[in-house]
Amino acid sequence: MKKNNAEKALEQYYNERVEKVFPRPADVPFGETRTVCHNGVNYQIQYDVPVMVPRKVALIIEESLKNQMELDKKLAGYEQSEFLGEY
């Protein structure tokens, strides 16, 4: 199937390399890396250093970090309510 111009532009946008710095989470030891897999391609990402990654990989990591922060907030609220005897 042949791609039209809009599909090509979208693919080019997601494959464009962008420079990002991904902060190391507090529970991750210094020197560890993060591995992201997208469509069978693995990307090994260093923390706390500028890296050039495809935009699609950066978006995956950013969404993962956002989800983790939301989960941490929910768990903190659950632990607080459990401490107070509320379920």
C-alpha cells in the first residue's frame, strides 16, 4: 500500500531525532539506563545526559514518566487513607 503525503509527513515527524534529557528516578541506581522497545527496535537511553532519540521514543518515555507520577500520587493517597483507617 502506497503512503500519501500526510502519512509520510506524520512518519517523518515521529522519526525525527530530538535532543532530550531524562531525569534518573530516585529509586534507580546511578549509571543505570532505560530500555525502550518500539515495534521490535530497542533503544537504550542514558539518564541525566542529553541524548538524541526519535520523537516517538521521547514520547513513550514522557508518557511513562507521567503515568508513574500519577500512580505515585494515587498510591500516596491510598496509603494516607489506609493510615487514617479509611478504605
